[in-house]
Amino acid sequence: MYKDELWYRQLIRSIEEHCLDFTEKQQHAYQVDLLLRLALRIREASDACETCRSFQSLLSPLEEDLPELPRSKAQRHYQMQQVRLIVEHFVKVHGLAPMYYYTHLYANYGFIAGLLVGIAVGLLTLNNGLYLPVAAVVGLVLGILLGYRTDARVKREQRII
């Protein structure tokens, strides 16, 4: 535990030093606050989870590459992929999720389901294309509502990254 605590403190200090050069908009775009929360969750879970322990070696290079993010689109893309990989692990294994994770996920699913229903009902059954956008919007709204409800439950249970 002591080694994990030392790693966490050094990482947080380094990230905060690098972030002094970023504007508020850049910090939001590069998801610096999510990196900080992920580091905390990795420190907490690294004793019980070997994958989380391996994420320590993945998160340290991401911190070192922070100064290069404004200039390199490829570096930003790589960082987003690595952060997404860590988030997916926490969602699947530990039951933790970032804010509005399920809202975004279910909105996409609802939109796709609405399109499929619109095609099935509107184009194939009734031969009318007006049902396609209506069903897509209804599916999107239902997906957002279901996702928001799930996010509220996750927040209430304090399982937010």
C-alpha cells in the first residue's frame, strides 16, 4: 500500500504541475480531472486487482506526455484510447462509471433502436418514411431518460469514478 500511495502522490504532483500551462478549456478537453480521479481509483483498487496495478505503469507515461498534447493530435488520440481502456475496466470489473457514462451509452442504443423500429414500422410495414425520424427521436429520448436514471443510481450508490 505504501508504494501505491507514493506512486499516487508523485503522479498527482506531476499532473498538477503540467496543468498550470493549460487553460480551463484544454484541461477539460484533455480530461485532466478524469485522469486524477482514475489515479485515485487505481490506487484504491491496486491491492485487490492485478489489472489495476498494471494501469499504474500505463498512467505514468500518460502524465509525462501531457505537455505534448496541445501540439500532437496523435498523442491526444492515444491518450483518449488509454483512458477509455481504463474506464471500461472499471465499469466491467469494479462497477464504477464516470459521470453521464450510462446517459451517453443508452442514448446511442436508444437512437439505434429507434432507427430500427422506424425502419420496421415506417418503411417496411406502412411504407411511410415519416416514422423513421420520429421513432429515432423517441428512441433517443427514452435512451437518455433510462441512462440518466441509471447514472443517478450510480451516483446515489457512490460508484462514480
